Amino acid sequence: MKLIGIVLKDRSTRAVEASNLLITYLKKKSIGYFITPSKKGVIESDMQEKVPLCDLCITFGGDGTLLFATRVFSRFGVPIVGINLGGLGFITEFRESEVTECVECFLNGDFSIEERIMVDVHIYRDGNHMYQSTGLNDLVINTGGISRLMQLEVSSGTKYIGSYRADGIIVATPTGSTAYSLAAGGPILEPTMAAFVISPICPHSLGARPLVVPSEESVKIKVLSDHRQIIGTIDGQMAVDLEYMDEIHVEKSAVVTKLISLGKRSFYDIVSEKLSWKG
């Protein structure tokens, strides 16, 4: 192994301190590394040149830090280890004390890779493609500023689903099903499933419920409200203003996120721990 990319939660003293154990270990093993903060969705240009050369990425922070890393590293097929520094993290599987064990197992080939689907979000305005972004968790459409109901038309593939009056809507991957979608009443999906969850946010109808659809079909959303502030957000980090009659297409990306697993804890173990399930 020649190079490891280390991503630290932006402006986190604890992340810096937690990474010191790893850095000391890498120096002893003569393994190269570079460090970048999860800042504003981008990394410095000199760091960008190193990303395709990485054998492994290790993040220190929470799920947000790992989500940043997926946009930077996943398109180059770099596997990721997420070190959770506290909080309700579902995709940062490992504890701070396990970081050197993760690297040892990676060096020895004693690990497995779990592939998570990502989404490509495309926005069309007046028939013209005007925005594209990729995310691991979800697309969220809601209002900025004063909260108001919006009207959204939703379809899956060629099939019309319905028109929602709601505070917004979430289209989540299985990985994102434990994020905002879960708080909006959506189901938890096993993270390797090939599906999306469509979850309306506070719908103005008791009959509007979260819906699971196949990820092989594009989810299309049309904005039917002319509010001044309607915003689309990808993974809670990349935002774009939406306008009346904009069409948003959410598609399964050709890019996948590769997460390292040591087989110690299953997804259900993690969910049970995070949600305090008792038997």
C-alpha cells in the first residue's frame, strides 16, 4: 500500500487528535498519506491530484464527513473506512480505537467490501439540463425561509405515482434510509438493496405514505409551486435553487461507494445499537 487519504471533520479538534494514532502508525509502516478537511464540498487542487492514487480513504468525524469523502473518492473506486467520533452515525461503522486494526486488516486482505448505490441528480429547466450532482444518501426538496406547502408531481420510470402537497419530499438510497427519510417516517432498508425510498415531508394528506421503488427506474419530480424559495439538497451538503416547472431526475449512479467491513458488526447490529432496540 502506497497512499492513504485522511479526511477530517472540518474545524474539529477531536478529529485532529483522533487521527494522530493513525499518523504515527503510518509513519512506522512507511505508508504515505495526506490530510484534507471536509470543507465546502471540495478539496484543494494539489490534493485532487493525489486522490486517484489512493489505496484507501479513512474519515474521522460522523456520517457527514464520510458523505463528503464519497463524492471525492468513490468515482475513483477508492474504498473508505469511516471512524465515528460520536453522535448517531450509521455509515461510520468503526470506533476511534479500531483505526489501526482496520489498516492492518486491509494490508493483510482480511476484510470485505460492501458496495452502496449512489444517486445522480439531474435538474432540467425549460427542457435544458442545468445541474448535475452525485450523492450517497438522498435528495431533499423543501422550502427555504418561510415554511409553506408545495405541490410536487412524482413518477417512477414511466409510471405516474401522484401529486403531493407537502413541506417537501425525500428520495433516499438504502444507505440514506436511516437519515432524514427515517425521521420523516420512512422505512429502514438493508443498505445493499436495489431500491429508493420516496418519503413526503409532512404531507397534507393522511394517505400520503413513504413508498419503496426499484432503483433501476428513474424517479422524476416536477415542481408545481411558484414559491420564491424551493431548494434541492444532495446529502445535506450540495444545494441548488429550484423554480416552477423544474424537473428533477434521480437515477442510480454508475458510481458506487465501497465501504470496508471487518465482519465484526452487521448492519442490524449497528441499527440496534444506534436506535437502542431492546429485546
